[in-house]
Amino acid sequence: MASPLRVRGSVIFVADLPAMTKFYRAVTAWLITERGKNHIRLGMDGQELVIHKAFGVDAGEEVGPRVETPLKLVLLAEDASISETVEAEGGQLMRKRQWSDAGFVHLDAVDPEGNIFQLVVPE
């Protein structure tokens, strides 16, 4: 029996909307499908990521990895070259948080504002 629910996308709250839009566009290669006053919607193939301006947070505020966040964005990539894109765009790879499971390598990464996300690539 098919599940009545599917995850269509995610919302990430950021301090610097233009900079984080640039980062996630480079990492996902998704198109901008909507521009709002406080958000940008990226999407492709029925999936979407809404990058939303966080209220009460200043752009440029120094933060470390937000390990207390209860949710994590997981991005499935075709190959490991995505790691180079993450680093080139100002993200960091958390090599100590890498493991293999069921034919895939899982690697946590941190975007330029400290949000942790996970890259999943075939072994």
C-alpha cells in the first residue's frame, strides 16, 4: 500500500537570503521558481526548497554548526563531486560524520550560516 504522504520539500530559515540562495542554487542546481519579499523558492522535478528570511537574525552573524536543530535536509547527489561544490561555495564538510550504508556514502556538511545538511552519494 502506498503512503498517502510524500515529502515535497523543505524550508530553511536564513539570515542572508541572497547569499544562501546562491549557495543552495549552486549545490542543488535547482531553478528559482518563485521570488517573494522574504523568501526564494527553488525547485526541480517536483521537489522544492524554500529559503526564507529569518526574522531577528543578522546577516554576517558568526555561528558554528547548529547541532541542536532537530531536522536535517538530506540531498541525494549523483556523485561525490558535490563535495567540491559545497566547499567552493563556502560550506564545510564534516568528515568525522561520514558513514556508508546500503550502497551509499552519507556525509554531513554545514552551509555558510551553520545549518547542517547531509549529502548522500552512491558508493
